[in-house]
Amino acid sequence: MIRRKGLLALLLPFALLLGGCCHPPVKEISLAKAQLMEAREAGAPLYAPEKYKEAENLLSQAEAESKKECQKSWKTVKLAQQKAKEAKEAAIKAKLQARVEALKAIRRAQKALAEAREAEAPLYAPDLYQAATNLLKEAQKDFQRESYLESKKKSDKAAQLALKAKEAAIKVKEELARELEMEKRKAKPTTHVVEKGECLWIISSYPQIYGNPLMWPLIYWANKAQIHDPDLIHPGQGFTIPRDYTTKERDKAVHFAKHRGPWSLFDGK
């Protein structure tokens, strides 16, 4: 009995020493690496970069500590596992949201291109329209590859180009319309000799003049030197027919004609 007690007393220090030994968390580190790989495959470097980087740093720290600070490495590797899990979950959530936003952006770009087509951008702003079309195609390919962030960027840019194409087409058409109108005006007479039975209203209504009787004030204002009363003109008088009037001047003339009355006495205006 005494011999047994002596043996236990001798072995106790060794038992305590063995109990105090720390084994590096090899399996835990391997598990953390696997979890970090899952986070990477879920897109964490792109969709949850901060969380992913934190987990990556903690894993590296745990590996370094396992060689010199064994006990500390166990705590660090557990934290690395937790952060890797959080990075994966955050990435999955962010990627789903990015998919939704990318799809919305594609639809906005499609709508913008449709509006550009209605404005005849393929004809009047072909370079801008084609650039927008090409970008949208690239965005759709990125979407199919699940590159949602890049897809959204390209869709947004495509929408901007489509809007510019629309605006450019409208501007070109307006300029062409103005040029055409000027050509039409040049082809029409710039003077008119009054014939019996005519008045400014009738002269203004002639297709070769204005085709609108309410525009007669333009003739009146341009020939005030010889028209003392707009309600009284005489055969043989030669009037200048303005052709370089602006839209504002035309509207002013029509407004004047509508509110003055057809048979007012001369009002000096």
C-alpha cells in the first residue's frame, strides 16, 4: 500500500505535465480553411470583402499562434471559423440583392433604348445608339455569368448612352425640320400685290403666303409704313411678306388676331 502511494506520488507530476500540454488545433484550422473556401465560392471577396478579409486574417493568425502560442491559437481559430461563416452568409445575401438590382438596371436600359428607337436614334444618332446597344448586350452576358455588380454598371452606362442618343436624335430632327421650313419659306413669295376684294385676312390665308388667316398681323407689322388701317387696304399696294419670323413672333401674331376682332376700327397698334 505504501509502495502504491509512492508510485502515485512519483507519477503525479508527469500526469500534471501531460495534462498541461497543448496540442495545436490542426483539425480546427483545416475546418476554418474549408469554411473560408465556402465563403470564397459564395462570392465573399466581392460581396462581403471586409468580413472575408477579417476571417482570412484570423486564420493566418491562428496558424502562426499554433506554433508558439498554442492555447491562444484555439481561441483565434474558433473566431476565424465564426467570421468565415458570417462572410459566407453576408455574401449570399448581398449577391441576391445585387442580382435584383442588376435585373432592374437591365430593364431600365431596355426602356431607355426603346425610347431612343422611338426618337429614331438608330437613324439620327447611330453611334451613340449602337454603343448603348452593345453595352446592354455585355451587361446581359455578365448577368448570365452571375457578375451582377459589373452587369449593373454596364446597364447604367447603356441607359445613359441611350438617353444621349435620344436627345441627340431629337435635336438633329429639330434642326432638319427648321432647315426644311426655311427652304419652304424661301420657295414661297416674299411680296404680294393687293387685288380687288382682298384683305389682310384673305392674303394671309393663301397657301403660298401662310395658309393661316390668323397670321395676317405679320404682314401688317412689316408694312406699317403704307398700311394706315389694317382693316383698309387698296388694290395695287405691294406688301412685303415676312419669311424669317420666329415661332414666338408667329404665336404673337395669332394671339393678336384672335383678340383684336376682325372688323375693329384702326387702333394704332
